[in-house]
Amino acid sequence: MAKLSEKFEARGSEAVESAFARRSSCPSDARLSPGRGHCRERRWHLPNKPARLDPAAAGNDADAPTAPASGGEGEPHSQHRDARLGSIDKELKAGDAGAGSAPTALGTPWQREPRVEVMDPARGTQRQLPRPCHVLVLLNPCGGKGKALELFRSHVQPLLAQEDVSFKLLLTERRNHARELVRAEELGHWDALVVMSGDGLMHEVVNGLMERPDWETAIQKPLCSLPAGSGNALAASVNHYAGFEQVTDEDLLTNCTLLLCRRLLAPMNLLSLQTASGLRLFSVLSLAWGFIADVDLESEKFRCLGEVRFTLGTFLRLAALRIYRGQLAYLPVERVVSKMPTSPALDRQNQQGPVDAHLVPLEEPVPSHWTVVPEQDFVLVLVLLHSHLGSEMFAAPMGRCEAGTMHLFYIRAGVSRAMLLRIFLAMQNGRHMEYDCPYLVYVPVVAFRLEPKDGKGVITVDGELMASEAVQGQVHPNYFWMVSGCMEPPPSLEPQPSPSRKPK
């Protein structure tokens, strides 16, 4: 421990100084949501350009549970030379020589102050992590370019040491390993779970929490996303909500680490999904079918390139553009009924988790107040809970989702390759909506149903492969907590869930 402390002493002070220097020079401008406006289905039309927040007021929200890029689709992580760090109790008090409570032995309850609740007259009771803070870090050493552990040591650990955050580090060794770990972990030992990888690992962690017998309590454990994968959409969204400029790689990692050091929490929406085969799972970011899902999976062989793999995959898929046949239906925001009758079939569901009151069994037609898209030939369908689809893919510039809503995009067949290319290139800075493409449709929704018809195309959830079968989903508002840039929750559209299902 002493050697490790000495090893980082010089590097730590330098890293902290440079990180805070970058932070102070980073613009604090934040985009304001242009407002809900008309919620009916609309073509791509850019609303009034978002205003800039007063820097003094820009504490902004950063939500985002981030997720994992678990070392390769269906492949186990290769054994890292430092994997032994995940099997021993690596409880480093960030800042060993500093003041504050020292780490306890494994299995001994961590003695700490309770989470701090701050009373703001304008916002009511707010929540943040305590000081000192004790976190469990789940890190995928094979995510992205395979440099996550090195980045943790050089960019994250020095900042945690400076800000009185102690941690235990666990390295994942295979796909779904993080899911298994959080299912069995004694969560009472930790103030938060920190996930360092891509978006897939956060998907594993959230679903592992929801599979626990004490899922209602477990899902309240605050989460933090540190980007170290190929697709870092959740981290990029949190960075955007916090008012930071769009950055990638080490700069994005530093920003997200600073948010963890700031300790502020914000509630996030959770997407509940049901499939025709009876599978129940949860999403923190997105569901994609068609073009985007194919690019995600087909670019796996280019994982060593980092996020560039998605650009390369886009060009390759454009060269062999496919059409995907299916049925799409959704419940638009303005047609939400405050008290939905619950189907008897859903009443009898023996699966744990929140009740999806807006959904009926997949073998039944959708309710009459839903919208059924008449076209059945698509290039892509995308359901998105946050602003970004990657660290440089600003897919939803219309503003942060209101509580209990999500973004639905789809592109109908007939769009040209040239227009698709322009849309994806302009998505880097969120200007793709300005093209007013007649094939591209956006609508804010609270629930949806997708039924692929010809078996073509795959479905991905948070970047993870799911069987190409009928699926439906409903978003649940403010369901879990994330380390964020601001404690203010998004505005609520529908009646709040019962106290037992709200973040406590």
C-alpha cells in the first residue's frame, strides 16, 4: 500500500492540478430544453435554438447511468495481467496519507455519515453523497481500447485521493460478470457503485440490481458512469447535462470524475422491456433496431479502434443498405391517460420489477389511443432515453427527456444513402435535425411496441444484443439515482409513482 501511495504521489498532484485547470477553462454554458412544445408526431424540425444558462446558474443535471462495453459480444474478457487486483481486497483510501476515516477490513461495515440532504427553497430536499465517501468500482479492463485500468490509475485515482473518496476496485473477467457481482454484493458497504467501461457494463449492473430479491432497495444505490469503452453515450449525456462542452476520451473521463467528486445526485428514467419470449429486462440508454443495431454489432471486430469503429461501421453498412420490415406503435405523450386500467394478464405477472401499466400482453392489439405507424418498411428505429448515442453523437438536441418520457426516432424506407450520410455526419454537433428530412420522424413517447416481421436485423439494448423478436417497453420516471452535475430532476409529465417506487 505504501509503495502504491508513493507511486501516485507525484503523478497525483500533477494530474489533479491539470484536471482542475481544464475544468476551470471549460465553458459552463448549458443548453436549455426548448420546452415540450407540441408532442404529436413531427418531422425533423429544429425548435428555437437553446439559450445559454448563466454560468452562475449552470450546476445543471447530468444523469446517466452509464453502461458497459463488456469485452466483446459473447466473448469472455481476456485475462489482464493486473486481474489479480480484482480478486484481492483493493481498498485504497484515495489519499492514504490524508485525513479522514481509514478503510476497514473486508466484511466490516463502513462507518460513515449518512447521505447529505440539502434543503433548497426553490427545489426542496436534494441529495448528495457523503464526505468521506466509500465506493465500489467495477472496471472492464478489456473495454474500448483496453486501457481502462491504466486510465483509472492516471486520471481517476488522483482526483479521488484529493476529494476524500475511498474505493474498492473489481475487474470484470467475462460478459455478465458485473451482473453476477452486484447480485451478490453487500450493497450496504458502499455509498455508490462506480462503473468504468462503456454503456454495456452499466446495463449489466442495473439489470443485476433489478434481479436481486431486495431490488426495490438495491436500485436506489447511486450509480456513476466513468467512460472507458467504445460507446460512452451515458457519460457524454451526463457531461452535456452538467453544462460542459462536448469532449471525448481523457477529457470526458476527467469531467465525469469531477462530477463524482462533486457528489451531486439526480434521478433518472428507467426503461422496462418485455419480449415475446417472456424475457423482462431494463434499459438505461437505448433500444435500436435496423441500421444502428447492425452497425453496433458488425463493428465489434474493430473494437481496438475505440469509437472510430462506429464511423467505419456506418460507411460499411451504407454501402450495403438494408430495409427492415416490421410494425411500430407507440403511446405519444399527449395521449397518456392518468389512470390506466391494468390488464389482468399483467396483474398476474410473476416477474419482479415495476408494473408496466401502459402495456398490454404482446399477443393482444395495442390500446386504441396508441398510434400505429402505417408504414412497415424502415431503415432504423431508435428509442433513446438521453441526449447522446455516443461521445460524439449528439442524437437528441431537443433537450433532456422529461420525467416519464423518451425519444423515439425512426427512418422510413426510401431515404437516399447521401441523405443518411449527411444525417450521421451532422449528428456529431446535433445539427442533423435541421435537414428536415421527410423520411426521418421524431416523437416523444412514454411507451412503444416493435414487431420485426421478416427476421432481418437485430435488436440491441444499451448496445447489447437481444433476440430479434417482438418487444415493447414503458419508461418509469425518476426511478434510480445517478451522479450528476445537478440535483434538480427533470420536469414530470405524468403523476409521480407511488412512494415505494420513487427514489428515496
